[in-house]
Amino acid sequence: MSNQVRIGKTNLYVNPIGLGTNAVGGHNLFQNLDEEAGRELVRTGIANGINFLDTAFIYGPKRSEEIIGEVVKEIGSRSQLVIATKAAHKFVGKDIVIDNSPSFLKQSVEESLQRLQTDYIDLFYIHFPDKDTPKDEAVGVLKQLKDEGKIRAIGVSNFSIEQLREANKDGYVDVYQGEYNLLSRDAEKELFPYAINNGISYIPYFPLASGLLTGKYNKNTNLEEKRGKFFQKETFEATLEKMEHIRDIANGKGAEVAHVVLAWYLTREAIDVIIPGAKRAEQVLNNLKTLEIQLTDAEIQEIDRVFQS
Ligand SMILES: NC(=O)c1ccc[n+]([C@@H]2O[C@H](COP(=O)([O-])OP(=O)(O)OC[C@H]3O[C@@H](n4cnc5c(N)ncnc54)[C@H](OP(=O)(O)O)[C@@H]3O)[C@@H](O)[C@H]2O)c1
């Protein structure tokens, strides 16, 4: 098993390569998703040393948490795993509203515990900020749940820097999860320094820019078949050019582009662990190879320079 790293100031120690599971049962996010492929990729990840799983109520909705609960039960490895989930989305009829009220967060934790078939959640995040709830009050109820042993660490996600400051007034925030990748580096300006100064671990989502940063696409890719902001023509073409620098570095190491990209994130001071997503077991296995490579200072700086926007 790889060396385990500590997530910020928590008592959670994990393989630095975790697993994002929005494509495990996330039928509302991905078309024609195969649940069995999702189960299999979670099993494969765990069998090969992944022990940090990232899910959320809204992936499915509910289905991702349910599948993870079932697979973990089947394998019987709950105590060796660190499971993170998130909530804030509330169904009001068919509409979804964002709710950070203490009562809704409390209810959400209870419901996630049931779907995950567990009696504690290692890391519970407020998934998105609402407009009304003071953020220190929202985090306050999570602190109570932590004291009761229902959750082990507190996270917030998609908060602005002001919302994060408010949320962390009493120093209770352990983890911040936000978008960060070589194409989206805004977090470096304020969120990273705040996280570093406050012992908060920054967990980046979309680390592979939904697959674009794996280097598997080229100028002949039919962009009409691809969804999402990273596949807009201009971003896509500019990225392909930059990726050639990464490809050279990867070739020099006998590695693949995705491994170099993922390894680069782990060199950021604010980041302890990453949670690349996957649709198939082979991708999970492939991303684990990141741990086999070491980037030199010159390579780290070159990637930094090429991807300065
Ligand atoms: N807090 C939030 O609001 C938030 C938002 C988004 C995501 N997240 C979390 O962050 C995690 C990561 O984000 P993400 O999964 O959306 O994006 P991502 O990690 O940037 O991209 C994952 C996608 O890249 C492709 N891929 C992965 N490994 C590959 C490999 N080795 N070779 C080739 N292709 C590969 C797969 O898609 P294809 O096979 O289709 O190419 C996979 O679904 C999510 O799973 C979720 O847990 C959180």
C-alpha cells in the first residue's frame, strides 16, 4: 500500500489518490451510466489501495451514496475507508433549492448515514452555499455532529473566500473542496493562501478537466459529442497545444499525460489528496500509477509556466 497522507489537520489518513464517484450512479449527471461499471470501479479501487471515496447526495440523486454503501458492505472494509459525502440540495416538489440551515444539514447527515449503511461519515461537506444561512451557524451544527461522533471532519465546497472566512470563524473547517485544475487556477489567488494559513486541506475537483487533461483527445475529436465547459472549441484547442509540453515530460518518464497532471497537483502546498473521477475500472487503475512518478523542480515549474492563463 502507498504511503498514507493526513488530510489537513484531521485524523484522516489516506492514499493521496482518492476516487471521485459522481459517475457511480450519478444518472442525473451522465447519460446512459452503467451502474455495474460503477460498482466495479469502486471495488477495483478499494482492492488496489484506494481508501478515500468522494460522493454526494446529489449524485444520482442518492444513488451514488447507495451504491457505495452496498459495495462497502459487500467488501466489509468500512473501518479501512474514509468516506466523504456532501449535502445542501433540497427537493421542493420538483425544484431543487440550496439549503444550509442547521436543521436541514442535520437531517441530511442522518439520511446519508442510512444510504451509506454506516454509523459515521468521515468527512461531511456543505456542498454549495445558500444565500441566507450565516456560514458559522451552518458549520456550528456540523461541529455538534462531530462531537456526537456522527461525522469526523467538516468540509465546505464551492464557498467564496468571504463565505469560507465566515464558515471558519471558530476554526472548525477542515477541508475546502473547489474546482481547480491546470485550466482553472483562480483558487491560487486567495483560497490556497487562506487554506494554507488555516490548516485547511484544499481538495480539487475536475482535476482532469472532465478527461481533457488526460491527453486522450486530439484535433480530430468530434466536440459535438462532448458536453461541458472544457470542451468549448477555443478552450479545447488552446489546451491541446499546451498538453504537448506535458506529453514530452510524460514520454521522458515512460508515464502517461494523466499521471503527470495528477502528480503536479500533489506538489501544491494546499493540496494533500486528489479525487479524480472515473467511468471504468481501468481508469481507476491507470490513475493510481500517478504514485509511481516523481516530478523534478524544473518539470513542476515548466508545467506552472505553460498553464499560466
Ligand atoms: N464539490 C463539487 O461541487 C464537485 C463538482 C464536480 C466534481 N466533484 C467531485 O470531484 C470528482 C472529480 O471530478 P470529475 O469526476 O467530475 O472530473 P475529472 O476528475 O476531471 O474527470 C473525470 C473523468 O475523466 C475521465 N478519466 C478519468 N481517468 C481517466 C484515465 N485514466 N484515462 C482516460 N480518461 C479518464 C473519465 O471520463 P470519460 O471516460 O467520460 O472521459 C472520468 O469520468 C467527482 O467525481 C466528484 O466526486 C465535486
